[in-house]
Amino acid sequence: MSYNSYLKDRGNPWDYDSGPPINLSWARLFSETPNYRQLSKTLLGSEKFRWHFGPMYYRGRLKANSVKVVIIGQEGAQDESLTHRSFSGGTGGRMQHFLNFIGINHSYLFLNTFVYPIHGQYSNNIKWLAQNPQSPIVQHRHGIFNYILAKNDVHLIVAVGTAAKESVKTWVESWGGTCPDGTSDLSTSTGEFLDPKTKIVGVLHPGGAGQGGSITAIKQSFQDAIDKIRNWNDQDANWLKPDSGMTRDLNKPYTYSNAPIPFCDLPYGINWRLGRGSTSSNRKDSQRSIQLFSANGKYSNTGDAITYSDLAIGSDEGYSQETGDVPYEPPVNHYKNYDTGPGSSFAKLFMGGRSGLSWPSFTSLGVRAHESFGLGPIYRGRPDEATILILADQQSHDDLFTCRALTGDAGQKMQAYLAAIGITRQYCILRVLPVDTLDLSVAERKSIASHPEVIAIYNDIIKKILDKNKTKIILVSGPVSDKLIDQCDIKNIDMIKLKAWTEDGAKQNWQNALEEIQHKNFPKDIDNPSFSFDGESLQIPGYDLPYGTLKWQGSSGDRARRANNSNGQCSPDYYKFIMPDWAYKLDPPPLSAKEQEAISNIP
């Protein structure tokens, strides 16, 4: 399989982070994010934070008693905005190498000083928001930091950069502790709330090298941190043991390098360019979009003449939110509404990881999208609970960014269609082919879907779902899906053929099928459904999408575009994810009474 070169040192692509454990308070704590936008506008007179692609709260372990090392820093750039995980770009790769060097490859947690990225660099004019104990942002951050200590036996805290060092100092002092050497040497910090074995070190931010900082000084700060860790370990060999299977030699000079982010830190179905240890995306269109580039592409497509068809303006048809929600954050009230993933068995099968059931080399079969994007998501919903199974053609590029199948305009139409037949949760959508084939002809796509290895995987997936004895109907949407299902060994199940939404006559075709579906006997989520559909849309529900997905994502029609080369053909190397116009133009909501009271106390 030609994809293996993109998996090096990352584990398996069927390893994934499920999101915050439901039985702990992480999701609630994260959902209590202050009104960053309005706080910034009120106190600073402008929007200091890059809000369009939302916050990123963490990366790593959130289960109780799973964290030995905490990394804190201000690291939320465009890669992090796409993964919804902190420290997953270039600086994340630097810190991953640091962790590997000290023998830690699993028992860590990354957190940000601000959960939103900031415009420019951390500076004095933001200090009240960042460090005053009365600041809602500081109080929110302290709640998260405190919960780490409450749920884990933390041995080491690493502060990355000035903002993180000051934030750790503020936190220590909030508990009555002291930092006698200030941020220049956090290792001398003390406090009764800190366990004696909990040590603190600081390093310079790796991103400073790109802002005129001294790379020599940055490297030395990492070596100094390693020296402190070695000395503490010499004093107590049980203080910070390597993780299982890891070895280390802290006497060796530290090599300043980067390492890829393990798949187990990222949502299931993430495209493989993200988390590779270096930056793979760039912002465009005045913060409205983020462009993702392949291993053959370049940051800001430097030297490559490409264009996009439009800015995907979109509309808010079908979008809904509750009081307290904003489009550019995950749900606030229903903070537990996220998909924890397909489970280990389906995850491996979907990714072609089962013995004898691997995906073919799609490049050799004529796929032109660059293989470094990897094998994307082919499912959405609940394969273990599906009353209705939908086999559907790819119809947009949104899935590359949302990590789930059929999340663009066609998926939003399908969501409304399912609601019309009484189904809101008991479904599973399978996308045909785990790679982008929209630039190929229908005949070419049918040919790829007819490959024996492709048929074998889908045959096994569908049979595994049917073996749960819950599925009553299979909806087959699109010509490629139709071709594939006819070659699978699927029997004794009602099957209804639908056009793909992007085909001519799809609306009438879907309406005509409603009568046939209405006469079928199957369990429903809604009593007395309408069995009426007029082409309307519903946003993809949060419980179908990975943790961290923003409210506007999975709504407003197709949100992704593939670039065209100068010859007018689809580029294999560039895609763009675009915020809808209605959300882009939103003003922030007013401050809460508690936030207003906090800032009224500023001297």
C-alpha cells in the first residue's frame, strides 16, 4: 500500500481520540468558554482573537489518572483550527519530539493559555485579560488547570513561551504559591497545592524563530529544561518513568527537531496531512477560510497558480442553535453532543486495517487527489444502531475537513429526508470510496468501486452492520453506490434506490420514494413523521461529528472547495474550508452579567 510513508511514527489511522470522557467534567469546563470576542472588543477596542474557526481546548489524554506531563502554551494556529486540537501543527511537532526524548509518548496533555488563537504575538496590551485573577479568561483557564491536578498525578508541567510562563506563574500565585525567580526560572515555584513531585520548567516558544527570535536561544532553553529533568530524575529514579515501551538517555545532548502527532491524539477520520509534525495549512480570505495543502503543495500555494470557483457564501437554511450557542464554537448547552467514533472494530475495518481487507492503491487506479491526504472518513452515524443504512456517493469535499461522511449540501438534504421518514438517530451513512473522486467521470468512479478489494471491504462492512439485526432498509444514493451494491453479496433486506442529490431530477426521485418507504415497517425516532420532503436542508447534528466541531460546520451547504490549476483542471494539492457569509458577518453577543461585573472592577 503506497500510503505507508505518510503513517511513519504516527501509529495506525484507526487509532483516534474519542473526545472528553462523558463521565468526567471536561466537556462542561470547555463549554464554559468566556466571550473572548466581546471581551477583546470592550477592553482592547478590536478583535484580538482569530475566532472564525473556533477554540481548541486540548490534545492528549483526558481520562482520570492518565497524565504525567502537562504542556501549556499559546499554540493555536490554522492546523489546530482544522484538527480542533491544540499543538497539532509545527510547534506541536517540536513539543512531540521533546516528549519522545524524555520517554513520554502517551501520558501527556497539551493545553492553551487562550483557547482561541491570537492575532499577532502575545503583548502587554492583553495582559489584564491574560493574567488578572478577575479576568473571566483567567478564571476559566484556572478551572481547567485545577481539574487536571484533581484527576491526575502530574509529575511535570512545561510552559512554552512567555504567555504560558506568565499563566503558570499566575496560577501558582492564585493558590498562595510563589515563583521566587519569576518566569525566568519556574523550576523554583512552590505551593502547598502542588504535590512535591510536581515540577515546573519553561522553554522558549519554538514559533519565536519565525518572529525574529534567536533559534540558538530556543534550542538552549530546551537543553536547559532537559538538564533540569535529568537532575530531578537522578534525585528520584521513580519521579518520571518512561511510558511503556519507551526508552531514553537524558545524558545525550538534546537534538532540536520535530516529530509527528500520533493519530490517537486526533479525531477519527482526520486527513493525514494534519498532525504530520509541520504546518500543512494557511489562512486565506481575511480569516474566512483555511487552505489545506498536500505533500506536493506549498504554504500559501507559493509558486502554484491556482484559483477557487467561489467563496461558498452559503445560507443559514436549516441552521439552528439554542440560547448560549454561537456558530463559531461547539454546542454550549448540549456539550455532550459529539460522536465518540465508530469503535475499534469498525474503525479498523473502515480504514482498511483488517487482515485481508486492505484498500487498494487508489493512485494506481486513477485517483488524482494527492495520496498524502490519506484515507478519509466513509461513515457517519451509528453503525451499531442503524435502522436505516445509507450507501451514498461522495458529493462534496466537506468530508475532508469534518472527518465524517456526507456532511455538505447533499448530506444536509439527506438529514432532512431522514427526519421526514422519522429517523433522527438510528442511521448509518457509508460513503463510497475513502478518497476524493469528484474530478473523475462517473464511469471512472464506477470502475474504481468495482475493484475486488473495494467490493470486499464494503461487503464486509455492510454484513457487519446487518449482523446487528437492526437494519430494515438500505437506501442507495447515486450511480456509483448503485454499481457497488449490485456487486456485494447482500440479500434479504429491503433496498431502495435514490439518485444522488447532485443528479438531475433528484428532488422528484426522492419524493417518489417516500411512498414506498412509508409502507415499510421499521422502528422510528419520531412518532407520526410527515413523509413529506420538498428539498429542504437540516444541519448535520452535533452527535454525528467529532468533539470540537463548530456549530456552523455541517451547515450552510457545501463549505469546502477544491482548487483549480491554471489549465482549469482540479488541482491534486489544494482544498479550502470556508466559513459561511452569514456567520462571518456576525457581531459577538453582549457580555454576560458576570463578565460585565468582572471588567467593571478594572482600575
